[in-house]
Amino acid sequence: MDLPGSVSERRSRSRPARCPLILSYHAVTASDPAGDPYGMDVRPAVFCRQMRLLAALGFRARPIEEWLEDGTALDQDRRWFAITFDDGYQNVFDNALPLCRRLGFRASVYPVISRIGTTGSWPQEGSRRRRFMGWEELRALCSAGWRIGSHGMEHRSLPSLEERRLAWELRRSRSVLEEELGGTATAISYPYGHVNDTVVLAARRAGYRLGLTLYAETPDLFRLPRLEVGRRVGMGRFVLRLLQWWWRGCLATDMMGMAEDRASSRRKQEKRSHVRPAES
């Protein structure tokens, strides 16, 4: 998928026809808010209501990686969406998987490789300790039709790394996943959502085909934006964010269509202007 030309040319050529709805979660747990300073955790009951709402509306969750494999069919299906879980917490396996299985939903998990099978805490969370999924749980997710991608080796902000370290983070995390789980790891969720042109180019060279961030002014396959869902997103705000996504998607589609129509009209005018009148 490493296309020739400049980074901007590659980005425009790989721009999706429309951006799918991708929900970004971290932990699904009834934790103490004091141990969740950034509001990343979602209570299981809240997650259940969110997923049941989408199911009642006729939405179906499939891993974002399947968009690459069956993109045409999914582009025509306005009722599909993707769920992603960053970091690889054990509570996703314990609390999210059973509900998703009952609803027929499948999702993607992006673990931090150095944290797999460990119990520890993030520096900003103080003494709170979290348990991360091990390889047994990750293999069980694969067996359930979920996809596993990379979240880096050590959860480092990728744009801040020098070139050799960046290449190692991307290549090594992907190779470890493939060695342990089999198959091909095609997607990376950038730690903190941080990405720039250098990271995109390095991700392409490392063999990835999708890159997930949080916000993107010009979305493409390596800058796919997601709707972040955390503790502060109740049902009202969740529905509002869904409506905002729908509106932006329709607006972006309309603007893209208008731009394509203008470009097509301009090309036709240029062709007509180069046609010489027949000699009498």
C-alpha cells in the first residue's frame, strides 16, 4: 500500500470515500473516578446502554480492519460502525466481550506490547494498578472474530521519537503480534492519537495499512478519526456525538461530491478548449 509520490499525494489517493463511525474506548470498569484523572474509563452499565442503543437502531459493529477487506460492501452499508479499545485492559475482556458477543458485535483491541500479561499503573494514575490482558485472552478475542492491532511497544508519543526508535516501535510491535497470534497486524492506534507525516510514512514502511488517531482535519487511511468515549460521556452526550458524526459525514460527503463535480467540469472545459475546429 506504499504509494509513490509525495506524502500529500499519497494521503489524497488513500482518502476514504467516507469516514466510518469509529468509537474509541479504553477501559470498561466501575472504577473510582479518583483513579481515573483523564476520564478514560466507562462503567459497564453505561457501555451496555450505549451498545444496546446502537443495536436497537439497527447498527452492526465490525472490526475496522474488515473495512480494508470488504470496503465496497461496507461503504454501501450506512448501519455498520467500528469499536476500538486502546491499551489492552483485562476489563475489556471481562466486561465488554460478553455483551458484544450477545449483540453480535465484534471489535478491535490495540494493546501496548510491553504491558501484555502484566499488572501495573500509568505514571499519571498514582498508586492505582491495572491488569492488562495476556496472550491467552488476546487469542480468545481472535477466536471470537475480534482483531488485534498495535498500540506501540511502550506507549510512546511516536512523533517525538528519533527515526530509528520510531521504526523499531512500529516494526517490533507488529512482528510480536504476528508471532504470537498468527495472521497479519494491519492497523495501528497511535498512542495519545499523536501522528504526523513522518509517522505515517514510517507506518507504511512497517507494513501497516490503517492508522487510527482521534482528530483529523483531512482524514485518510492513516489518519482515521474516532469518537472518544469516556467517563464524562453520558447517554445524552453520546447521542449528541453520534448526531454530530452523522452531520459531519453528510456534510463532508456533500462537499467532496461538489469538489469532484467541479473538477470534472473543469476537465471537460479544458478538453473542449484543446479541440481545434475542423478545417473547411
